[in-house]
Amino acid sequence: MSSRVKMASAIVIGGVLAITVAVGFAQAQDAKNNASASRTTTLKPTAVSTAKINPALLRKPEAPARVDWSAAVMQSRAAPINTLNLKAARDPKAPTIQPLAARLPRQELDKTRLPMLMPKTGGMIKIDKAKVVSFGDAYSLNLPQDKGMQLTLMGNRSMIKADRGMISAKARAKVNGVAETVRITKLEDGWTASFRRYGVLYTVDLLCEDLQSASCATDGYLRAAIADISEVSLGAEAMKEAQAAGVK
């Protein structure tokens, strides 16, 4: 399954419009990165056939989930600073490491109305090619890794009511270094995991070109990546909601 189809499937609970935007974004990135693409190529608006979508996914989303803004704001202020200070203490001559949030387009961060989880600064997840797209109540962060692997982190606070049997009954697991329980599932081209934090649903996908590689044969790499996703960024809209909830 391609990365753009996965993105569309994951963001669909944020609304049908989000599907078109997500797929269009992924196609635009594919075209941009394809050296052989013609300069005259025109990307037409993407239409997703409703015949291929479960009717339940076309329902109107419920009101956005209530966020634990107090905990999110506290983590947003502490994590990057502590990580950078620790590295500086170990090696004063080490180059300054810029948190991922400082590298991403400000307009995408500012319109996101939920805590945006980010990989730990200086951690195991490579962030130099990271790209983000925001839908307001949902966002998707693409993180290409080495050896044909790709991590995609998505957050969503806009849900729809699911029919019985639509949600996986797979038991949740404990992951070292993660307070929440996590549901991990093997896919035909990698792994996917989901968990709730601050009242928000987060999903982490690991896509692999080589499913037999050490990082993809088991869920060990994905588990380590989830533990490494520990920093929080709050844009302008998120901070407005936090302040409205009485958090300063």
C-alpha cells in the first residue's frame, strides 16, 4: 500500500475534505521529488471514490476531543530545553541541535488545534527530510528514514462514531518509556501503532522497502521510535485553546 493511500486512510476520520488534501499533498511531493517528472505536468484536484470508502467514514465528525492542555503545555516547555541542555553539558563543543518544530513551516504549526508530538531532539529518528501538513484538528508528519524506511506520525482530535466491529479488538501493549498503552499491528508493508495522549489519538506508521530487515522484521524499531516521540509543539491556534481553557 502506498504512503499516500495510508495517509488518506488515517486522516479520513478528520473529514472527507481531509482525504483530498492529504492525497493531493502526497502526490505533489511525489511529483516534486521525481527527477524525471515533466515540467509541464499539471496536478489536477484529487477525487476519492466514495464507493471505496466505508459509509461510516463519511459521517459528520463529532465535536473535537477535549485536550489536556495543562499537561501538553508543560511538556512543550520542558522537553526540547532539557534535551539540548543535556547535550551541551556532555559536549560543550557539540553543534547546536535545532528542534524539529523550528524547522517546519510556521503556518502549518500555527493552524493546528492540538498538541503536535515531535521526535526527541537529537534522538534516533532522523528529521532532516521531515514534512508536515495540517488540517486544523489533525496533522500528518512524514519522516523519511534510512534504508527505505519511512515513519509517519499523525495526530487527530476529530472523530466519528464507529460501528461495532470497525475498531480492532487487538489488545494494547506496554512500550518501554511510554506511559500509555499502545495498539501495535503488523501490515503488509510494515507496522502501525496507535495510542492516546492528552486526549488526542496519535498513530505512528512504519513503512519498509525490505520487510526482512532487522528494523522491520519485528516491531522493535517501531516501539523504540514511539518512545522517542516525546516532545510537544503548540502553535498559535493550540495556544489560544489552551489559554481559553485557563492554562497560561
